[in-house]
Amino acid sequence: MPDEVKFDELSRQVLETLPDIIVIGDREGRLVFANETALNLLGMSLPELQRLVPDHLPFHLETLDGQPVSPDEFPLGPAREGRRVERREFRFVRNNGDHLVFSITAIPLEGGSGFMMCARDVTREKEVEEALRRSEENFRSLSEEMSEGVVVVIDGRAHWCNRALCEITGFSREEVMGNPAFFAMEPADAAEFGRRLSERLAGRGQDRHYEIRVRHRQGHWIYLDLYARNIRFDGRDAIQVVVRDVTAARKQREELLSIKRAVESASDAIGITDVEGRMTFLNYSFRQMLGYECSDLQSPGSLAQLYEDRDLFREIEKSISAGKPWSGMARLKSRSGRSVPTLVRADAVRDETEKVVGLIGIGTDMTEAERSAEALRQSEEKYRMLVEASTDAIFLESPDLRILDCNQTALTMFGYTKDEMLRLCVTDLIPQEDVAQLNGLSAEVFAAGGFRIEARNVRKDGSVFPVEVNTRLYNLGGENFVIVFIRDLTEQKKAQAAVVESERFLASVFASIQDGLSVLDTDLNILRVNPTMERWYEHQLPLPGKKCYRAYHGRDLPCEVCPSVRAISTQAMALDVVPLTGPGGVVSGWLELYSYPFFDQETGRIRGVIEYVHNITDRKNAEDALAAEKERLAVTLRSIGDGVITTDIEGRVALMNQVAEKLTGFRQEESLGRPLEQVFRIINELTREPAPSPVEKVISSGMVVGLANHTVLVARDGTERAIADSGSPIRDRESRTVGVVLVFRDVTEKRQTEEQALKAEKMESLGILAGGIAHDFNNILTGILGNISLTRLTLPASRHTERLQEAEKACLRARDLTQQLLTFSRGGLPVKTTASIAEIIAESARFALRGSRAQLRFEAAADLWPAEVDVGQIGQVIHNLALNADQAMPGGGTVRVSAQNFVRAESDPRAPAIRPGQYVRITVEDEGEGIPPERLKRIFDPFFTTKERGSGIGLTTSYSIVLKHEGYIMAESVVGQGSKFTVYLPASPGKRPARTAAEDRPPRGSGRVLLMDDEEAIRELGQLMLEELGYEAETADSGEQAVEKYRQAREQGRPYVAVILDLTVPGGMGGQAALVELKKFDPQVRAIVSSGYSTDPAMSNHREYGFAGFIAKPYDAMALGQILRRALDT
């Protein structure tokens, strides 16, 4: 390319993306550049084009009336001579004889270096204009029938108008015709609109919409949407203006926009759900606070998962269901798992009929209050890090301009050491000729609190460089200081100078583009626009330097469907439709936006995007009207939580919603036109006979009908659901029945819940009875076990003592049975001790399979870790699993039980439900028939059983026990091969199992011990055991007596070293209440709680209730001695 015609790569990319033909030539007439559109039309490559003889055109042009074009008539000659030629129209003749019409603009390049030709294909526009001229005779009659106003303007005055225009404005046809166009406007508006009409008539404007304000004949203001275009009318050039009254629509848009902005910009988090708990709206504060998007919370009940306390969420739902708004504190879970303290206000969302259609919640994040103390502690450290990490020079100065401190960047920028810098004044860093300006600015700091300017500084070596100076006045401890931020602008100034040169060329190129053109950087800042964009967004001028989403759409954040964001991300062209937004955020039309990325030629990195914008308002309005009608029907059906099916008069399916598809198993596409009985198959649950068709009942009666009781819907896959149903006639305008609508819902779960509640009441009564029996039995066992242990302590070893030891083991097994009764009746937290899992498994499995036809095979790792467990509860789990395996093999077989150490790593795919850590893994396998998949997923549900006499609580109890041990239980099964249950329990590798009663003699002690129990036999036995253990024992039969004896002993100087308190005393003060009284005069009392209810919270969490230890009934001398030793040693 010749030296005198140059442009940078950005300009080249801009020209290549344009749909118009672009050709550039030098001052000699040689063609030096053509974009891809031009080369495709000519069928030539760029080198071929450049080799052409000057002033030789590789194409044939004619005037519009078919005459050859002379060189004087072609625009390139004047452009080479420095004259601009605007939109001259010529016919381009193809080799096959086809004609294309082009609008050609030729402009001289700056400095006379050459010319540029821009040609646009206007063949289609010419054809349309010809068609309009042929239809002029029909114009008047058609316009009179239009609901929109029409006025024809010739020479700036209304030449003709239709009846609708008179109705809209209130003026008669005689008042309108002959007057200046829209004489009822404000003078300034009329002048601006007149200018636009003149441009339109001169061919410089575009067919587009305008919104204006006009005073009605009756005196009030109305808003009109005007669409103007050139026409031929009565043989003259005219402008046709179509007028539509948009006053009401404008008001509605402004109200909706105001509401949306208020909600979206609210500082509180706002969320709205439908009636099923699916989130339908989240504002910006909600997304920021919890990290969720609307799409993350689309499942029914998704709102509940945000609450850490589900009981609190149910309380909120209950309050709102009762018609009462709810407010209070709650802890919400963010998407990242963070707990967010929140002040919540919740209420129902109702439609115009007061029907509840959803919930609205407003939340205030209270996290900052909790973080304030920690933030205060860290503020000083963060400040210092921020100052030293800054790329700007930062100075702390006194009011007399002495430098008190600075950061490392300041030292590097000016070339001084820290000691040298602190001996300087601010004036030492400024050229001498600029010092006078500084003196004036210093006064401004104290008057206005600071200033921001561009200035010059001087380094230690004398070099002067441009800077940006930003000062702030601060008062610390009653003394004023000035903080100065200085940014080196040297590189920035160089870059600005380099940009100026390319700006001139782009300005001339952009001026010839007829559609909108906008160049953005990767941060969506506007770099450059053409005049078309300036006309569209004249209310936002100047545009360069602003964010595109703020200037073009009045938003504070990028648009959700922004094609430029996608183009930057994918580095490929992106296309979308965006609104054309006018003053006040009013949408006045629609634009088709093409975003083309452009790149740095040296680094290959993306530099920004070029937006090519085409107005498609008319096309978009037609598409939106059709889509809105479809959406209204779809939204209505989606909003209904029940199944909906409509039929015609003959009972054929006409429509189904998603709920109906789910319940019947048929999709709407395959159901349309089919008889209702094939899709909606209902039977009587008791007789199994087909139920009468509700459609026939509705058509015959013409009334709303419901289904009979015990009606079951049989889905496509055979699934049966109990349903409630109603059918209603669909009537036309003449009240004739033209179809039926069925509304039905699944009530299976509701019925099952009612049945399970009845069964739960029976089990609760049985549980209370079992708990009472277990408590009394433990008291009896205490007497037996205690006496046996005392006798063993006093007798020498012999075969008789061996018998006593066996009797003692039998008592311990009986104790475990009572523990199972207590777990069944009350549940409760486990009372954990460090135990050998292998011993628990072996004893429990053998006991469960005693007398059965199954054979037990037990394997345990030699180095099996111990675990902290409730021995009785874990024994019950193993017992239930072994018994379940035995019952799965009525003909006998092998039950395989194993225990192994297991380490769950963070990325280990095995057992994903448990946290990483060390576990004991227990497996119980049988060789039975296996469990079908549909039953396997329900085996841990309460009351679910496949056995005729099963209660359905064995596996449920096991599941509950394992979870309370912070473990996990899972089941696997293959039909025909058997089942396998796996239990994971947290291990305690560093601890030793507690010793059993048979391992050693009980530890002895000394001192006075008070024993309180309402059972006389236990008091007598306990006193004997305490004395045998070396203690001086006294007893009390109630809490009141124990408190009095304890007080008297302290007053007499003979205090008790420990007190053992029975937790429950019928009709009197129990152990927990007695301990409260004891701590009033002896806060250091060592109290041990005792009870036959080992699952009571005071037993499982005894330290939280103030006890030094606990001992569960029944107990022996060994257990009593051990618990006293631990309590006295703490």
C-alpha cells in the first residue's frame, strides 16, 4: 500500500466487519484496499484489484434510468479532488444481466492522500418504494380503517390525516390539515421534530420511531409514538407519520421500572418463591449475601434448605399459613456452606383474588456486627500492608508541608532514601516554577478537605515527570495531617499521544456507517461510537469513557444476555437482541447487536469488541405480541400445583400440564387427540373395577363433579396413586359446553401419613410401657448384680466363684436387654465408653443366632481399633442386623460378619456419606433371596417391613443409633444372591478399652460418701459395697434428705467427699434438682448421677448438668469403685 494511505490494524478489522462495500484508493486513482464484501461482489482478490490501471473500474455502472455513467458523474473523481459526494444511486450490472442498485458515498481522506468509497445495496429498498408508489391509490382507504393515527406531511405542513389521528389528539381534520405538523407540541419539541422530518425528506434520516409529547385538544398532555418514512403522495415527495398513543404504556413502563430498580437495588436481600417453594426471584443483595442464583433453587421446597434450623422454617410456614407475617433472627446457609446470621421478615404473596401464590422474604445480613471486633484488631495490619503494596507514591505530610512518612513506592519513584526523604519538604519535589500554584492549593486542602489535580514533580536527578496528585485532610488525635497519593503519568501520556493519530482516520470512517457502531474495551468501557449511536443516545452524550450498560441501558451491571460479554469470553462473534433505551430508561425499540472481538497483533490477546447495531423494532414488536400470548397460557399451567387435563366434547385430550404428565406417565405430545380413558386410567381401589369417566358425568350433568372415594390413578408404568379429582365444563361465549377440564392431585402420601401417625401412636404407648418395665427391671438387677459382686469379693477363688462370675455375665446380658428396651421406648443420646468392637460384635451376633439354623462366621482384624460407643446400643445394632440376616434365610445358611479398620481420605469415592477420618467398618452378609431395588431404598423407613409379623422398627432403630454415634449405615443387595449391610463407626486408635468387671478387683478409697436412692434394697446394698471399698457410707431416701444431710455434715466439719444421687425419685426431689440445691452452698460438690434410664440427657451429657460422673443401673462393686475413683481424681 502506498505510504500516503495508511491505517492501523484496528481500523482494518473495523472495515472488514462492515456489511457495506468499502473501497479505498490513493490520490493517483489506484485502488489499494477493498473489504471482503467488495471482493466477493467483484469476484476478485485484493492483489488483482491493486494491479488495475488508475481510474479503471472493474464493473459496469448505469444511471437509474439505464444510461451509462460518465466519469464526471461517478463520485470517485470529485472525491480525489477533495469534494465529498453523498449517497448517489447507480445501477450495478452483473455478468448474467441482473441489476443491483447501490447508494454510493465517496469521501476524500485527510490530507488529500486518497479517497474512500462506501456502497450499500439498496435494491430491496427501491423495489419496496416502487411497490409503495403503485399502492398509493389504496393508501387513503386503508389509512382510514387503521386504529393508529396517520398524517401525511408535505413541506412541513399536514397535508392529510385519518380519522384515528383526530380521535387521538382531539382536533378535527380541518384543524389539523394545513397547519404545521404537530402544531400542538412545545416549541422546542416542534422545532426538533421538524428538523428530523426535514432530514427524513432529504434522505439523511432513517425510518425510525420517535416518542413526543403533544397537548390534547382538551388541554392535557399525551405521549405519542411516531414512525416516519418517505413516500410519494399526490405525485409529490411526502413523509408518512404513523401515530400511536403510548401515554398509558409509558406510565406503566415508568412505574414497573421504578419498582424493579427499587427492589433490585435494595440493600436487604429479597427473595420470592412460588407455592411449592421454588425460587422465582432473587435481587442483587440476595445473590451477594448467599451466593445463590435463581436457577440453583428450582426444586420444590428449595427455600427450606436455606435454613439451618428446619423447625424454625416450619414455624415460619405455619405463621404465614395462618395469615400472619413473621419476623425474627435466623441462620441461613450460603451456597459455600457459610452460616449467615440474618434478620428475616416473611409474608405471603397474593394475587388479585387474595389467593396465596408464593412467599416473599426480606433478609438483613447481620454478619458485619459479628465481625466488627475481629476487623478492628486486623485494621492496623491491613492498613500497613495496603500502603506498602500500593503502586502509587503515598506521603504523610504536616500542615507546614514537611514530609513525615512515605511508602517504598515513593522512594523508588523520586530516587531518595528514606532518611533523605524525611528531611525534605513538599516544595523540594516540585519544579520551582510550580511552587506558587502549590501555595494556593495548600489552602484548598484545609478549606475543602482535599483536591485532585494533574501536576509536575521533580526527581532527585532533576528530571521532571507528569503526575496525578490526590490529597485528603485527616484529623488524628486532634491534630491535622495531609495524606497525598501521587501517580506517575509518564507512560499514560505517551499512550495518549499514540492514540491521537489513529483517532482522525477512524472519525472519517465511522461517519459513513449508516447503522450503529460502538467500540468497547474488555471492561465494557466505550472507546468510540459513530454519529448514528450519538443520535440514538443523545441523552447520554458524551458516550466515550462510559460503561456501555450504563450509557445504553441505564444499568449498574452488565446485561445478563450481553453478546459483548460472550464475545470477550469465547473470543468469537456473538449475536443477540437488546433494547433501545431512551431518556429515563424508557425502551423505545429493539436492536440486533453483533459483537466482533478484535485482538492485539503482537500478543494475540483480545483487546475489546466492535458492536455492529441494526434497528429491528418493527420485527421485534410482532414477535413479542405472539410470544406474550403463548407465555400467558404456559405460565398459568406451570403455576398450578395440581394436574390439569382438558378434553373436547367427545372426551379426547386437548391439553395437559406438567403435573398431569408426571402423574399419568404420558407426555402431552403423545396424548393429544387420544381418548381420555387411555391416558387418565382410574379404578376403584377396593373392587379394582374401572371407575366411571368424569368427562361423561360433566357433559351429561353440565355441572362440576368429583371422584368417588377410593379412586386410584394407574400411571403408564403401572404405578398406582390415590387421587382427589374434580371435573368442570368448559363453556363458550354462548354458555354451550365445548369440553371438560379435570383438576386432580396425588393424595397417596397424605393417606400414608395418616396411617403412619395412627401406628406411631400405638408404638408410643407400647414404648412408654417398655420404658417403665426397663426402669424397674434395672433396679431389680442392681440388687442381684451388686450382691453377686460383693460375694465374689469376699470369697476365695473356686469353682463356686466361677459360677458367680457366670451369673454376673448373665446379669450384664439382662442389663443390655433392658438397655434395648430403653432405646426402643425413649431413644436418646448414647452413653459412650471406649470399648472393643470385636467383643461387642462376637457376643451380640452369637446371642442373636442362638438356636437358629444359620451358621456364624466372624472375622476381625488383629489390630482392630477400639471405638467410643454405647456398648448396649451398638450391641443392639449388631443383634438386629444378625437377626435380619437369619430371617432372610429360613432354610439356613451362613451369616458372615467382619470388622476391619477403614481410613476415609478426602478424595476417596468409597463411602461418600461419611467425613474423612478413621473408622471401624462392620459388615453383615447373608445368602438369602435379596431385596428388590424398589424396597431397598425404603428399608430404613419407620414401620416399613416385608414380614407378616414385623414391626418395621428394627432397622430404623439401628439407623438412628449409628447416626447418633456420628457414623453411617448402608445396605446393598442383589436379588437371588443376598444382602450386605455395612456400618461405619468413628474409631479411637489412641485410646484403650475400658476394663470389664471380671478383669481386676475394684479400686479402693477412703472418705465419707452419701448415697441417695428411693429403693431401700439399693441403699442397703450400696452401703455394703461402699464400706467394702473402704469408704464410710451414709444413705438418704430422697433429694430433700440428701441435701439436709450434706449441709449438716459440712457444718459439723465432717464433709462428704462424694455424693451419689438417684436421678428419678417418684413423688420427691430427684438427683438433678438436689444437685442445684447442693451447689448453692458447695459449688465444688462431687456428685455422681445414677439411674435406670441410661438414655436420659443427664446421663449421656452429665457434665453439662454439673455432675462429676455417672453410673447406670444395674452396677456392681467394680463399676462403683471405678466411677468414685475417677470422680475423686478430677
